Amino acid sequence: MRRLLLFAIFGLAALVGCDTAALETESQVVVEAYLEAGEPMDSVRLTRTARASAEYTPERTAVQGADVQVQRLNDSGGVAATVSYTETDSTDGLYIPEPETPATVEPQATYRLRAAPPEGPVVTAETTVPAPVEAVRTQNDTTTYPDPDDENSDPPQFELTVRPGPSALERQNVYVLTSRSLLELQSIPASPPDSVAGRLLTPFYLEQYDADSDTLASFRVNSSGLLNEANFTSNDDGTVSITLPWLAVAFYGPNQVRASVVDDNLYDFLRTQSAQQMSLAPGEIPNIDEDIENGTGIFGSFAEASGKVLIRPPNLTGDDVPLRP
């Protein structure tokens, strides 16, 4: 479930609302599932598309009672291993691996999702997992946010150096850079007054914050979108150094920074989603590019490396910000 929450920032609901398939009279099964190289199999969420005039919520459109499996394929395309899933009692339409069939996602392996709903055709999708990414070193693990009142303020930026594995794709590696605040937001009112938010949020996000309608949790995770490896510094030892842009930092204090190499499915999904957001008129909006047979959504995979940084406010005083995770 952790990955469903992480990648929710990619806006799967936008796919359901913008893809022309969502406007059809007959509903489709919507898949949301991610595999992380070297980690245990994660959950699978199944819902159905809603009519354009209807409210879309995962709870109301959940697909229950489906037979869900994730199969690891061998080099000839046959099934080498199968992980069976069971529906959770807590969340309708959310399926998790059965305890009897634990499995770790193998890097550079190909997996097939097979979901058979009680009614309708079997939904399938495949993903090839990227090679592992190793965090080699970090620099400027503690730094100070630029002073917005001083145009000459130029503190050192956090840098994460990673060693990507060999790519089996016919393109350079593409990354998604994600920052997540590690502050104990549960100990702070969900919608604190502006005076409190001003001690926690960096200037750009403070301007977006509305105490009447926003919560701090909605600013916790921020993503860069797709970034080609050419955007970063390639080193002679084969590593890649990634500088965290200040715009990616929403909160002062401790932050976790993840650099994720994405597979073709996530790459296509995010690339076409970005094109949708840049379209100027309804007639110009392209469909999301997704690879789900007999359904829609995303079944993707990624490999990631991470590091931590402590961002101090400019002109720091002792009670400016809780700097503990």
C-alpha cells in the first residue's frame, strides 16, 4: 500500500477522467499496481471507470471478488512463478499477496498481472523491472534554504549520487525525483494557522497554502515528473549525481529524497499525462498511453535509491521549526 500512496501523486484519477475509454457506456476495470526492484510484492488496486457525469471514488467503484495473480515470466514467455493475491478486509478493491506465497521483485525480470473480475474479461498487463539503483554517497546533508529576501543567497544544494544498473531499454534511464517531509505532521494540527505554517513550509508552498482548505499532509510528498539521465551530472566512475532543486522542497526540517528509475509503462503513462496537462482545449487532449489488456490504468515498475537531508530555514532561530523526524 505504501507505493499506491507514493505514486498517487501521478494522478491515476486523471486517467479515468480524461481517457476517452472512460466516456464509453460500458465500464472498464482500472488497474493500479507498482513493483519495486528488490522489494516484496506490493498491493494491487482494482476499480471501475465511472461515467463522465458521475463522481469517481475508489471506494464506490471498487472491484470485489476478483481472482488476482502476478506471474514472473521466464525468457521464453512462460510462467516461472506465481504469486496469488487476496482482497483486504479494510479496503474494498485492494488486493495483497497471500502470506503463503511471499516473493521479492527480481530486477530485470518480466512480470504479468492477471486479474479476473467476477464479470467481464480477464485483465492482463506486463512490466519489465529496471535494474537496481545504488545510493553511493550524499553531499550537503545539512543545508539552509535560500533567503527569499537576499538575491545573493546561494547555499549549497543537497546532492545524491547513485550508481544505476545497466538498462535493458532502448533509451537512456529516466528518473522521477521525489521528496517527502519526515516531520511528525500528526503532532501538528492538520490545518494550522498561517503563523504555524509559515515556520514549516518553504516560501513557494506557503504561497499556495490556504488554512481554510488545505492540510499540511497534502504538501508532504512532491515529485519532479520525468527527468532524463542527461539532466544530471555523469561521473567518470559510472555514477550519476542528482541535485535536489529547491522547488522540490516543501517543508523545512528532515526530508527523504528518492531517485526512481522507471520502466516503460510508467514512462509512457507520465509522459502522456504531462501532455494532457499542457493541452489547451478539450479537442487537443491526447489519451493516456497505457498497456492494459481489457482494461485501463497502470501496472508499472521502478528501482530507486534514496538519501536524507536536513533543510534549515533562512535566519534560523531556536523555535523556527521542529527539526526532528
